[in-house]
Amino acid sequence: MEFRHLTAFITIAEELHFGRAAARLHLTQPSLSAQLQKLEKSLGVLLVARSSHEVKLTSAGKEFESQARLIVQQLEKAAHIAKSAAAGRSGTLSVGYNSPASRHVLPYALAKMSNEHPDVVVSLWEKRTGPQVSALSTGELDIALVYGHPHTSEFRHRRLLHRVPLVAVVGKGHPWAGRPGVPFAELANQSCVLFEREQCPAMYDSILAAAADNKIALRIAQTADDPGATAHMVSVKPLVGFASLPRATSAGMGAVGANSVPVKLLDPVPVIDLYVVWRAAEINPAVASFLECLEPCNEMNPMVDTKAVG
């Protein structure tokens, strides 16, 4: 049983006339008759009875017509879905993101994606850079929105946000809590809580580069791989942690009732860039569709003003 045989039978059932049915299908009458005969032979039943005066469906043909229509509709739907997936208009997409991406990239990108590709199901995964890149490598993620980018041919990348500022995070009872800004060099006299480099290499390197510029060595008293854990630790101990300004803002640091406070770092202000990263050998067409939705992000989502923290 072939798809063309089903469409030939359905057209005959609609027209009840071989000449008109053949014309609709751009076939000759002998070719149309041959397709019907092949269908009847494959089923082992007579579907159409015809004489010199009329063409009509047999009882088997009447029953088969409704089922044939369902089969054709399902096949057409399957073909449409397959073509849409191949063109990136449907399917699934797993996107990893961090705090600045959530605030400055995703709202616009997701809205545009939903408008232009409503049949693509986007799953979101909030993680730090290291876990995102690992998940991208294993195929758990299709897109990563991260600080910095891997220096390997396995991935491709594009910068979305430039010079995202980092801030110090202290408890509300810390001497720095009431200051509008602190020179980076003063960290020489502080005990710090820092994350492992593998969690976010670009942020880690930016902090240590600022320390090197000031010719100081940071005193790492404790480690915490989660920004939330950093906020808790500095709220109970005289430690200095670090966060991006968007992360500090979204976490409510410095708000009324908060136990941790963000403080601007100066001379220099450590900064990092936000990138979109994807696999170089990517085969999911929805990835290209999502990347197109990210194109205007630099112009439409300017970076946060560092004066917002004081």
C-alpha cells in the first residue's frame, strides 16, 4: 500500500468519476485505474464498483474511505513536522543561562523565538559556566549563555554583553557595607571566599588579574561554588566574596532585610564578557534559529550601570 494509491482512491471516492479524478491528479485514466487495482490487490477486497453508467464505492470501500483519510492526514502531518524540524521551525532546544543572560538576553530572545518558531520547545537550565560547558559537551545542552568561552575547536561562540562588572559581597555588618566603593587593593587585608576556577574560569581569572594589577595576593579563606552559598557565608563571617553585578541585583543583595551587601570594586573594576556558545558540529537546526534571535541583543539590552550599586 502506497501513499499515492490512497490519494488516488480518496479522489475517486470524492468525484465518483474516473475522468475527473484523473484530471485532478494529473494522471491518465489508465494510470489511475492501475493505482486503484494495486490498492485493491494489496487489501484483497474490491473498493470501487463501476459500470458503463456509474462509479460507486462498495461497502468495503465506504468503510475504508474514512480510515484512508485518517492515514493520509497523519502522513501529511508527519511530513510537515519533519520538514519543520529540519528547518529549525519545530523540535526541542535546551538552553543554559546565568544571571545576566536571564535579565539582558533571554527575555527578548525567548519572545522572538516564540513568535517566529512557536513549535520549538525551549527548556531552560540555570547553571554556572563550568557545568554549562560540560553539559554542552555531552549533549545535555544545545546552547550555553556563559561568562567567557572555551578555547577549543569543539565549540563556536559569539559575544553578547561586554564588560559585565564584578562586585565584592560582604555581610551587612562588615566595615565595607556602608561604603559606595572600595579600591581593589584593599582586598590585601581581607579574607576572601572564592569558588573553584572550574566553576567559572573567566570570572576567576578576572578577579586574579585585578589582584595581580595591584600586586597583591588574595587570601582565600574558604571556597563556595554557589553564589547563594557565598552570600550566606559572608553574612556570618568577616569574609569578602565576589559576584557579578546582575547576580547581586537579582539575588536581592543590599535590599531591605538582606544579610549581604554588594560593594563596587575600583581601580580596576574587574569585568567579564557574556557569550553564547554552541557545538561546532551542531546538527540541531533549532540552534541556528535561536542564534538568529540573539542577533540584536547588544543593541537592545545595554549593560547595567555600575552606579546602581552604592
